[in-house]
Amino acid sequence: MEIRIAGLTKDFSSEGKRIRALDHVDLTIPANRIFTLLGPSGCGKTTLLRCIVGLESPDSGEIAIGDEIVLSKERSIFVPPEKRGLGMVFQTYAIWPHMNVFDNVAYPLKSRNTPMEEIRIRVAKALAFVQMEGFETRPSTKLSGGQQQRVALARALVAEPKVILFDEPLSNLDAKLREETRKELRRFLTELNITAVYVTHDRVEALALSDRIAVMRAGRIVEVGDPKKIYFRSDSRFVADFIGRANLLRGRVVMLEDAHAVIDTDIGTIVGLNSQKIAPGQEAVLCVRPEFIKLAATGAAGGRNIFRGKVETLLFTGEAYEGEIRIGDTLVTTTISPTVPVAEGGELFLSFDPDHCFLLPA
Amino acid sequence: MRIKPPLTPTLIVIVGLLTISPVLMLAVGSFSEGFGTFGNFTVDKYVEAYTDPELIAVLWNTLIFTLGSAAVATLLALFLSYTNTRTNIPFKFFFGIISIVPMMIPHILFAVSWVLLLNPSNGILNRVMMDLFGLDRAPFNIYSLPGMILVEGLLDLPIAYLIIAPAMSAFDVSLEESSKVCGASPLRTLTRVTLPVLRPAILASVILVIVRCLASFAVPSVIGMPGRIYVLATHIYRIISTGFAADYGKAAAVGMSALAASILLIYLYRYLTSESGKYVTISGRGFKPALIDLKNSKVPLLGVVGLLSFVLIVLPVLVLFYTSMLPYVMVPTAKAFSQMGWKNWTDVLRDPISVLALRNSLTLGLVGATLGVILSIFVSYVIVKVRTTASGILESLSFLSFSFPGIVIGVGFMWFFVRTPLYATVWALLIGYIATYLPYGIRPLSSAFVQIHSHLEESSRVCGANSFTTLRRIVIPLLVPGILAGWILMATMFVRELTLSVVLSRPGSEVLAVQILRFAEDGLWGRLSALGIIMIFLSSFLVIAASVLGRKLAKRDSLED
């Protein structure tokens, strides 16, 4: 079901100061997709989620889930969370410690006065879906973190909600379990074909899980797009920097070449994509990710997007070297294949892939 | 769970009335001539109270008594917690027993049992020693300052242990290990590293025991008064209960300084325990300190620990039961056993005042603990979950009574109740009890509320339950253990309450502990012991009944549809 948010504003007062958590947020969350709200902590993403679910009441704006308006400050509509028919997985999982697994999962159905027979069938189905069959009578205090996460998911799904919401559900798991659970969650949600809203501050999680990502900053939506668009051709400097490691080089656009532009930076002139059509003479920032800066043969010297540099530091991380290369006075980060013979203090040539260098407004 | 805003102010008014009004009345009373001339300002009572030539001796006794008991309790607690956490001593469950069970035995009965053992004229242990070694004088005299300090120190040992043991087990052993690696001897490590790091816990324990001793009435009255050793609490008691006219003005004037000292010490204690975070070294990894192998000293140490738990738990009950079966106190011989019978028990159960006291104490325990816990639930909710400036005020207010010496605050309540129809009724005691023991209900309930993460409530709302269902199905069941702990603590405190009751109890509103004190003053040791055993049974019964009921409640809810 589609969620439409318009003009949502919410202020918090903390120690006498007013903090704007949400600043006129307009957003449409498409139906039956995994939609991620991504941003640094304090950007308002959790507040936005809690407004959708009804745990926070915004100061102004409107939220519609499907055809139903669940919140409208102007028309004084506020549907309480228990009437919105949503499912939610909390950051702490919020598994009730005084109930066993069955009672936890059955709770949403009992609250809706479902007959006992049907409850049994649907709880069994939900538990089977998250691969927790046979755990019905297990006390919830005797569950591991990963199991709690599955029970929380089963509980959120059991009443077949219109929308399921996730508030950083993987942040309490250790790194290895987090990766496995991420894959599983993606599989579960794709199988269910349900509208999912997912909040995280972890960019890798957002890229791996989502069909669409909205990046937030200081209570505003900065950019919305699919993971590849956000990663490769972000429209904003903040998003480009936040979504992955990036070398940002300031400069001035010299001339245009079809979709590309030539920009004059501290390390020299570079050719990059100019999808935002920045005019010649204007200030711009060139963004290039470390994996698109490659080693070039010595013979390529003087060619386009080829620069000579000196290895400043070299870190071996297993799958690659992470190198800081000094070109002139500028340090550029790049990843180098671990089999290449390089050493700190050595000289080398770097080639910047013009199709993965992109210009952003300064 | 949302409760309308007026809750916090309402609670501040209720708790304020309970805790501030007796203090206020004490202050007003101390500046008055007497109950009759209430409100006419005079400093006569202060002049009278503080020029009393006996006061110097009383203050000196109080100082020795409180410091001595604090030293005994804290040193014993340090010894016990060190042997428990750091050595391979067997039977470690003893330590749990020592720290919890003595709280069940009312202080007055513990004091009485020591009087029965060690009083100079017919103390059982004294008699045995005299027979054994052919002495013509009793070797021990419990009616002395050292006697008082020993008994009070043993009584306060559990409190000291509960403060020091967690600090000891949270101690990061690598601090000691690095001292050893640096070449320090074990003694130097102990004095330069271990004890300084534990200093906040040790200080906290000393201060808390001093506050308890200032408030203590059982030991000073049962052991101190027969030996003419008066401390502040018994000095105040003497002013209001002996002589031709009870002088509540003078009692209030003396009480003001005891109260001031207590409040000061409690704030110092709270400061120390809040600061202690930076000293207590809890590291996340599950380190297990290398246990010291006791080798040859294992058996003697075990003997000491065993003796302590015997002295603290078994001996008092044994002595009381033995005495309750005899017509008068005598050494256990064949002759004594042949004279045993239930006469004291039937006498007590036929004594109308004892029966009334039993009924009053039971009522106060049941009704008082229930009301006290209900109030504690709301107060803890506001303190933990609402968290506004006003709830901070409420927290300070509700912890104020933690520092109240019972007899002093009793005098304050006396000034308050004497002008109301509540005077000399059980209700006066009820209100006084709840006011004085409110922190004992709030503490377990606030920790219960802390454990209820807001997500647990919110996820219930998202699952389709309204706020009332959430309260019933999620919040209350999770609170049950806290409610139970608070109720048990309050009920057992109320059944044995002495210090406040000794002031507020009047003919018709007698309670168990006061009746036991009367028996002690009249030397009716047999009846005293019988009533004492009944009192212990009553407390234990309440504890067991509450636990069973609580477990049933918790079960019923999880099976409910």
C-alpha cells in the first residue's frame, strides 16, 4: 500500500531548546517495495517512522496509508497506532519477557479478537515463515539475539499488516549475523510482496536491502532514488559523501563535451559526467569513489585523466590495499589490488574512470 | 501508558504531606511550650534541651555506639565479601543466607536473645561459663557499650554486606595484578590498591550503618537502658515516656539535631553512591578473578563463617524458643527440660493486649503494605517514566524519609496527630509507617519500571492493543515481581515496626514490637519469647503467602486469552 506524506513538521523541546526533528517532509513511499530512510543519527528518520506508525504526533502535516488518511493536523484526524493495522520491528525487538514465543506472536491476533483456532494456524504459519517452528513454548528470555529478531518479525507479520516498518532492526546483532540476517530479510520481504519501510544509518545495509532509498539530513529529505542512482549518480554532495567513500575535488568547469565536462581542479584537469549540466565557468565538485581510481601503466603518462602520484600510506585490509596517494598537494584515496607490487614512498600513475567521475554543484 | 498531567502534582502533595509535615511539625513543636500552647514561639525548649547536663554523656555514647557499630558491621562485611569473591572457600551459599535471612528476624528479638544469653545476673551463657570455670562473677555484661556495639554491628551486617559485596565482585582484578607485577607485596597491594578503590563502597556502608544506628531503638532500649547507657534515641524516649509529664517540646528540640545529622548523612551517602561510578571498575569482558587457594586456613575460615551464620540466624530463634518453654530463664540442664511446657504460649494467647497487638500488627502489615505499594507504583512511574523537573522534586521528597530516625519522626507525627481525630488510632500508625518506609516500596518498583523499555509498550500499541490492554497485559505483569518485592519488604517492616510505634502507639493501638518491649521492661522473658516466635512466624507467613500469590498471578496472566 502506498504511503503519502505531506508537509510533515515536528519540533522537540529539549532542555529549553526547540529542535526541529522533521522540517516540512513531503514523501511518497511506493507500494510493495522496500523503502529505506537513511541518514546520520539525529536526522529525523526514526521520528518520521514513528509518525507513520502513530507513536509520535507531528505538529503539522498529513499522512495517508493507502486510501485512509491516518493523520491530518488541519482536519484534526489522528488514528491511534492500534487502529492503523501496521506491523513494526523495533530496534530492541521489544519481545515481551513475561510471555513465551507463541504468546508474543499471537498477541496482535488476540488484540483483534481472532478465534483461537485461527490464531494457532496463523502463528504456526508465521513462525514457519521465519524458520522458528518448534519454538512456540520457549520462554522469550531464552532466545538469542537472532532468534528474538525472527520472533519480532513473525509478530509484525502475523496479522498480515498493510505495511511493515523496521527501526534499525539489525543494529543489535554482531557483524556476521547482521550480514546473514540482511540477506534473509531481503528474501522474506521480496517473497511477501509487502510495503516495507526500513530505517537505518548503515549505508551498506541500505544499499543491499532497498528498492528505493531516501537520504535524510536535519529533518529534511535530501534525495530519493534507487540504490544505484544514489551510489553512482547522486545529485547532492552530502549524499555522495554519506553513501560511500568518496574523493571530493573542488574545481571550476572549463568546457563541456556532450554528457561530460572538463573540470580544472587542484590536481589538474579531469573529465567527468555532468548530468546536472553545470555551465562552464561555474564552481563544482568532482566526486570519484576509490574503486574507480585504477593504477595505470607508466606509458600512459600525459593521457586523459592520468595523474602521477606518490604513495603516502598503504594499508593492507586483506581483499585490497587501501592507499592514500599524494598528487601535488592533494591526497586521494584509492583501492589497489593486493597482488600489485607497491610500497609506501613509491611513485605510480593513476587513471580516473571518466564515466564514474561525476560533477556536483559546489 | 499515558496518565493525565495532574498526576505528578497530586503525588507531590501526597508525598509532601507524608514526609514534610512531620518534619515541619517537629520544627514548630520544638519552638512551642507544649501541646496546649501550640504555636506560641519560644526557644525555652532548646535552652532546656541543650543545657541538660546529661546531654554531653548522651552525645558521647551516641558517637561511640554509631561509630563502633559501623566499624563492626563494615569490617565483618569486608571480610565476608572478600572471602566469598576472592577465595575458594566451600559452601558459598552461606554468604547469601547471611546477607538476607537476618533481615527476617526483628531487631528487638535479636537484642532480647543476646540479653537472655549474656546478661550479668542470669544470662544463660554467663551461667554456663561460671559453672564450667568456677567463677563467682559473670564473665560478660551485655548491658554495656561494647555489648550494644556488638549486637548492633551484627544487626547491620547485612546492610553493609549488600553495599560492599557488589563493589567487591565488580572489582577489576587486573588493577591488583598490575600492582603485583610492579613489585608490591600483597599487603601493600591491599592497602594501596584494593582498599582505596573500594573506598566509596566502604564509606557508603559506614555512613548508612551510622544512619541506621542513629535511628536504632531496639538495641539501645533493650540493652542500653537497663545498663543506664543512653543514646539520642533513648534519651528522647526518656523525655517523652518517663517523669510526671511527657515533654514533647524538649523531645522535638533534641530530635531536630538528630534529624539534621541524619539528613546530612543520607545526602552524603547519595552523593557518594552516585559518584562511585567512576571508581567501581566494571569491565565488559567476563573476567574471572584467580581465586586465592586457602589451603590450611580453609577449615578455620569456614568455622568463622559458620559461627557467624549460626549466631545471626539460628541462635536468636533457638534461645527464644527455649525460653518460651520455661517458667523462668535457666541453664539448659535435665532439670530445665523437665519443667518445659506451653504455659507462656497460652498466657500470651489469653492476654487481651497481646492479642490486640497481634491483630493490629497484622492489619497494619496487610493494609499498610498494600496502600504503600499502590502509592509506590505511582511515584515510581512518575520518577522513572515521566521524568520532568517536577518528578525530580518528587524523587527527592520520597527519599527524604529514608533518613528519618523513627523515634524523632514519631515525635513530629505526634505533634501532627494530636490535633486530629487520628490521634491514638491504628490509622495514625498506618500513615506514619507508610511515610517512613516509602523508599522501601519505591526502590524495587523503580527498578521494575526501569526494566520496562518504552518499546515494550509501544510495540503492544502497534500490535493493535489499546492503552488499557497494554497496561493490563504488558505493564502490570512485568511489574509483578517489583510489586511483590515491595509488598513483602513493607509488610515485614510494618509487622515488626518498633521505633515509630513506641511514640505513636497508645492504649488500644498496641502493636507487636511495642508489646514485646513492655514484656522486656517487666522482665517477662517467657511470654516475650512466645510472642516473639509468633511474630517471626507471622512475618514468614506473609512472605510465603505473597510469593505464592504473586507466582499464581503471573501464571494466570500468561495462560489467559
